[in-house]
Amino acid sequence: MHTLPKLPYSYDALEPHIDKVTMEIHHTKHHQAYIDNLNKAIENHSSLANLSVEKLLLKIDTVPSDIQQAVINHGGGHANHTFFWKIMSPKKTSPGEMTLKVLKEKFWSIDVFKEEFTKKAMGVFGSGWAFLISTSKGLVLKRHSFQNSPLLHNNSPILGIDVWEHAYYLKYQNRRAEYVKAWWNVVNWDEVERNLVKALS
Ligand code: MN3
């Protein structure tokens, strides 16, 4: 049985960049719905009952075909949001040693990286995510439609932003660029560093 993880901060902690009502609805309604639908999809498949959502996505080929898409959508939604809450923080952080090293190698500077990542986020057509992922070929910026998880392709998410309208509409309406710009203020660079160290070790 998958359950909603607690937020590592209060609903209003990311104000003014991300507002309390958005956070509360996003966590208790949207994320909860992915979990409920994932539980429903796997309820008659006892062999899957004890697998973590990450395992389910990494081993998506072994998930029965009649529920595969449901696991991609709702398991992906569960995993992506669990990741997303941790990649944000009310605490002011800055890029760590490993983060600086690998992002400068790949993008020249943190500012260029942020520009490129922002472009990806702005280029998501409709509902989806922009991710920095670690792949067998190194670090890659990638757009993902809907709730498709990097884990489906055996890649590790390092940083990611939810650009579904439910993530910003109440405060920013259609102004995704303003949301993405504000979001950089709450990025948890400590978590980015941990993700990188784990992926590259
Ligand atoms: Mn969302």
C-alpha cells in the first residue's frame, strides 16, 4: 500500500515563491490522487504489492500489460512528486562541490545551466516536467510529458520541475516563466548534490 509522504516543510514555507494553497492542494489532492490510483491499479496483483514505486518503474517491463500504463501514469506521478518535494527547500542553499564541478564541465557555468534548464521547462508542451537526469551517457536535460518518470528508462533524476498548470496556476495563472524564475529561489541544492553523488558513484 503506497501512502502519501509527509512534506519536509510546512505548506507556507516556500512563500512567496510558491503559495500555501497551491502547495496544499498539490500535495493533499494531486499527489494523493496518483497514490490512490496506483494502489487501485495494483490491488489485484499481489506480486507487486511489496515493491517500492521506484522498483515498479525501473521494472516496468515486468508489470502486467493491462496495468502498465496506469503504473506509468500514477506510479510516475507518485515518484515524481515525492522527488519534487525534496528538491525544494525554504532554506537558502547553494550548489555543492560536485554540483559545481559537473555542471561547469557540462554547461560552462551555473548561470548557463539555469538558462538551459529554464528553456527546457518553458518548452514543455502541455503538462509535464523538465529534468536534469543522469544517464549512461552522462548528464542530460530532458522534457517529459505527463508523469513519465526518468526511472522508466533507468535514468536518475537529479533536478526536476513540475510544469503542470496545477503546480502554479493559482498564483501565476498562465505565466509559467514567472513561476520557473521564482522556483529557482527554492531549489534545494543540497539535495541536488546528494542526488549527483549517488548517481555518479
Ligand atoms: Mn504536480
